[in-house]
Amino acid sequence: MLSPFMVSFLLAIGLSIITVVADWIIKIASLEKGFLGWKMLTLGCLVYALTGVGWFFVMRNMKLSVSGVLYGVTCILLLALLSIFYFREKITTLELLGLGLAVASIVLLARFE
């Protein structure tokens, strides 16, 4: 049986993935000329809003500092992968170092939780 913290930890990662999907939708919308991407923008905003309910439950069992860092790092890693493999953007060595340090911060936080 998973502890309430582990359930919240896994839920937080899932919510971060959903947030990255919303970011992807809004990025697609932003590539349209003018304001033609308004439908995709609206969809992305709705997806963002739905994650709020999940974060309510995550924050019941996890400190805000830990959930915030977990959310940030998960989103950063997933967005970096999305930008590299889907949008074909380049990533620098310094940015890779930053991603490694972000992962290290999660390991440290999880160790002392």
C-alpha cells in the first residue's frame, strides 16, 4: 500500500504531465497567424484549470515547497523534451547542466521529506 505522500507525489507528477499537455496546446495555438488559434488557446486554458482540483488534494499531504519544486522540475524536464523532439529546438550544454541540477533538487527534497 502506498503512503499518502507517495500517492500525492505520483499525482503531482501526473498533474505536471497534464500541465505540459496544456502548454503544448497553447504553443500550437501561438503558432497560428493573428488570433486564429483562439480555440486551441481556450482548450489549453481549460486543461490548466482542471489541474487545480488535483493540486488541492496533492497539497493536503505534501508541503508546498516540495510540491512546488516537484511541479517545476517535472514541467521543466518534460517541456525540454517536448521542445527538443517535437518542436526541434536546440538545447545548450548549460541548459543540460541546469536540467541535471533540477533533478538533483528533487532527489534532495525527497530524501529529507
